[in-house]
Amino acid sequence: MRMRQLDSLDLPAGQEVRLVPGGVHLMLAGLKHPLRAGGSVDLRLTVIGADGKQHVVQLKLPVLDARLEQAGRHD
């Protein structure tokens, strides 16, 4: 398996797109401070609609401990 940067990610209307470890996911690089489990991170995503218009989506997401998340998986 090899990681590679995507320039964009298609989000088909009416369909769920899951970002998961080991699959398509977001990687935050160049952080000024380490993220701590139990904290949160603010993200701003730019989404381009089918009409070509840009929409900004602001999210506040929890920071999880990936080691605990992996231990709890039952694939």
C-alpha cells in the first residue's frame, strides 16, 4: 500500500463518503502544535458543487487516539 496526495475527492450527491484509516483519509501536515487525544481540530473545506460554485464548510472534529481506535476494530 502506498499513500498519495489527491488533488480532489469526489463527493457524489446522495451518497456517503467515509474517510477511514487504511483507506481514503485526511492527513494534517505542517502542524504548529501536536494534536492531543480528547481535544478538537477546526477544519475548513472548500467544496465545489455540481453548479461549479464554491462552498466553504467549517467543521470542528474530535481528536481521537488512533491506537485505541485500531484496537477496537473488528474487521
